[in-house]
Amino acid sequence: MTTFRPVLRQALKTYEKNRQLRKIAQASALVESRGYMKWTRVEDTIEFARLMNYKKIGIACCIGLKREGAILASILRRNGFQVISTICKTGAVPKEKVGVKDAEKLRPGQFEAMCNPVAQAMLLDACGAELNIIVGLCVVDSLRD
């Protein structure tokens, strides 16, 4: 059996050294102790954002779930947050720009924008989002190297 004690010790040291990461872990633990199995994940997120004193929340949303993203934005605004949102196809970058051949597209012969999670993250950051929420991005959109 493989154990990862050195990795776990290093993780703990990271919390000890990084004040911001420790603050995030503390807020997360408080949310868990107050609302675990009582609150929805949206309520958890709102409480976490309040504990962290965040005012601006970003939403990175799949275009197929824009209705759900709009509902979330409305809930967040009603709870006093400023909301910034962006959809997955932001920038309208043709799939061919990343090496997808026309025959490999969903609708060959037609324009198709690629999902652009890098641009979403960069736009939310440029707008000053303090916390980003991912709403229904495809699995491949949330993968990173």
C-alpha cells in the first residue's frame, strides 16, 4: 500500500506558511460547521464569500446553462454581491485556431466557437472578481495542464 505522508505534511506546511490560504481554509471549515447537510451549495458559497468579505463574484457559465447562470446571478445580487459573468464561447474563437479540423466539428462546414475557459478566467480576473463560480462547464473546459 502506498502512503503519501510526505505530500500530506507538505500540504499542511503550505497552510502554515500561506496566510491567505489559511484564511480560506478557516472560512471553509466554519461554513462546514454551520451549514453542512443543512444548506444548499449556493448558501454555502454565499456564507463563504461573506466570511471572506468578498464583494465581487464571477460566474463562468456554459452557454447551455445560461438560464441557471442567470438564476445564480440573481440570487447573488439579492444577497448583496456584485456579479460579473462570462459564457464559455467568449471571444468567438474558431475551433480551427486550436487545431480542430472542419470534419471534426459538431457541424462541419459551419463556424463553431471553441469553449474558452482561459479567456473566461482572465476576463473575470480583469474585472476584479474575488471569487469565481463555475456553472456547468464541460469536463474538458475545466482540465488544465
